[in-house]
Amino acid sequence: MTDYTLVTGAARNIGRAIATRLKADGQNILMLDVLDPEDPSLGEFRRTDLSSSTDTAQAMAWAMGDDRRITRVVNCAGIVSTDKIEDVSSEDFDRVMAINVRSYVEVMRAVTPAMKTQGFGRVVNIASRAALGYSNLTSYAASKAAVVGLTRTWASELARHGITVNAIGPGPIETDMLRAAQSAESFEAYRKTVPVGRFGRPEDIANGVSFFLDDRSSFVTGQVLFICGGMTVGNAGVV
Ligand SMILES: NC(=O)c1ccc[n+]([C@@H]2O[C@H](COP(=O)([O-])OP(=O)(O)OC[C@H]3O[C@@H](n4cnc5c(N)ncnc54)[C@H](O)[C@@H]3O)[C@@H](O)[C@H]2O)c1
């Protein structure tokens, strides 16, 4: 059996940076994404629409076949939907929840029995600063608050099995998703509100993931690390 780390949403931006860092850390990478990976050399890839439970189940059967032992998981796939509460569409809400929450549950459900047998597992779920509340992001904020809830729940449920489960709450990271959620001028105004004076880079998130997945992080579980350039401290947004 060979050990593998499964990364969802690994095709580009934050997920790609995570896969790149974990490969450099010496891990074998499996990637699931609806898009082809920008860097196929990072590991083995299966095209998967994580909004479909059927597709996700088939991908997990693939991931756990061929003598592979999944010891680490990073749930990173996500989409954003921006709407004022009075305009939220139920279809968008369901789609955001399917990808940002249900796929995380379905991936975890698939890997947990083997992790319990192994007596070892490391899991990181990508949440968001939006879990703390964020105007015009009803569906997304709800999905990311759910990610925090299930992280803490799995940490509690699985701690005795040697499985740690933590979350990272990124602040604004300069990716396609961030640009899609902002107009050009609000993008620059937003940048000025970040206490450290810049948007984050995907590698900033990968650095935190690497820490949580390390063998030596066995006493760290159920935590949410905000990698946010200071955006979650009390006076963030005051320039
Ligand atoms: N960029 C930010 O500022 C920011 C802030 C907080 C949290 N996040 C979170 O970080 C994660 C990565 O975001 P990003 O900024 O790199 O966004 P991104 O849009 O560049 O990447 C998201 C990845 O998820 C994949 N994905 C989307 N829908 C999918 C589906 N149905 N099936 C399979 N894969 C699918 C995409 O193809 C893409 O590779 C997301 O969970 C996002 O919510 C990002």
C-alpha cells in the first residue's frame, strides 16, 4: 500500500498551491476537480463534478482503489455566489451547499473507515473568513460556517482514532474567485483595507495546510486558523 493525500479543487489557485506544497513536502497527491489541472505533474487526477453525489462516490472509489491508502485529505473545492438576501435564489443556495459542504461530507464519509482502521488521518477543510458573517454572501457564508461546524464535529468524533481535523479560514486571496466577487474599483479599495497591506497568495494558505497535515501536529485538532492578513482582528477595515 502507498500513502496518498487527496486534494479536492486542486486544478488551480489555492488548491493547486496546496497540491504543489504537499508534493514538495514528499506526499503523493490525488486531485479531484471539474476542471483539468493547470499542473498535471502534481499527481494523479480524476475529473469529478463534486456537486454530484454519484460522481463524487465514483471518484472516491477510484481514489481508494489500486492499493492506495489515503492518509490525508484537503477539502478545498468551492464556489461563491453573491446576492443580497432578498435576491438569493434557492437553486444557487443548493448548488453552493452541494459543492462547499455536501462534497466535504461525502469525501470524509468515504475515507473515514480506512482512516479509523489505520489509526491515523489528517484532514483540513477550507472554510473562509465569511463564516464569521459577510454582507451579500448568504449562501457562501452559510456554507463556510457549516464547514467550521463539521470540522469541529469530526475533530471531536475522530480524535480517539488518531485522526485530526482542522479548518483554514482564508481572508482575501488573490484568485479567480476573489476577482469574480468584486468590481475592478472595489477590488483595489478592498486591497487597501487589508491590515498587512496586500491580498493573500495561494501559497499563504498552503503553508497552513502543510502545518496541519504534518505528522507532528497530532495534538492540534478542531481548530480554525484564519490566514487573513489581519482581516479578522477587531479593527480590520479601518484604514
Ligand atoms: N480566494 C479567496 O479569497 C478565498 C477566501 C476564502 C476562502 N476561499 C476558499 O478557498 C477555496 C479555493 O478557492 P479559490 O480562490 O482557489 O477559487 P477557485 O475558483 O480558483 O478554485 C476553486 C476550485 O474548485 C473547483 N470546483 C468548483 N466547483 C467544482 C465542482 N463542482 N466539482 C469539482 N471541483 C469544483 C474549481 O474548478 C477550482 O479548481 C474555496 O473553497 C474557497 O471558498 C477562497
